[in-house]
Amino acid sequence: FAPLLSKTPPLASGPILSIVGGLMMKNIENFEWSDVEEALPAFACLVMIPLTYNIAYGIIAGTMMWIIMQVLLMPYRAFKKQDPLVKFKLLLGPDEETLKSFQDASIGHGSEREADWLTHVTGKPKEVIEQAHQAHDSLKDK
């Protein structure tokens, strides 16, 4: 197909690529834009893909932005007596202690999407995670 596709003029393929890009943009509404910790890397990825004309560079930009933000948030989390490496530990595989400290360390604390994300990562039902959050909050209040 390569010789056939190379004969297609850019004027014919441009509108199709625009339609595909528009369909891909529908998924942006599912992002949690109120959580800055997750929104800025997603925004960097979205902006860099069209500016660099390369999907890989956009993904690299979003990943690097996330890593930089996590490193910059380490002193803030340490000051609040939280585990500064909690997000990195979740990447390696969540355990009970990491999941308990995740709620305190997240900037977007207590959101509905956080419980959905933890359900996805741990494979535990949403009710179990919400009960753990409530128990943790009641212990924290004492």
C-alpha cells in the first residue's frame, strides 16, 4: 500500500486527519482538569503533539512534566509529614501503606475520580476503598 498511499496528495488526506484529531479530542472531557497535578502534564502532552508534529515528543513532554512536578512536590509533602515518594511507589505497585498515604499526598484529595483510579489500580471494589478512606479520615481526626 505504500506506493499507493504516497501518491495521495496532502490536500486529500488533510481533512481526514483533522476529523480523526477532532474525534480524539472528545476524550479530553474525561480528564480531571481541577487536579493540577494531573492536568498540567496532560495539557503539556496535548500542546506538544501538534507543535512538534510528533506524538512521541508530546508523550515525552507530558511524562517529563509529571516527573518534574513530582520532584518539585517532594519538599511540600515532606513538610506536611507525608511520604514524598508516594506517587512513584504507586507506579511500582501499590501496597496498603502506599494507598493509605496516597489520599493525603494527592493535591486533588477526595475526588470521585481518585476512588475510581484506586479501584482500577488495586482491583478492589469502590466500596472497600471508600471505607478505607473513611477509616483513615476518622483516625486522622483523633
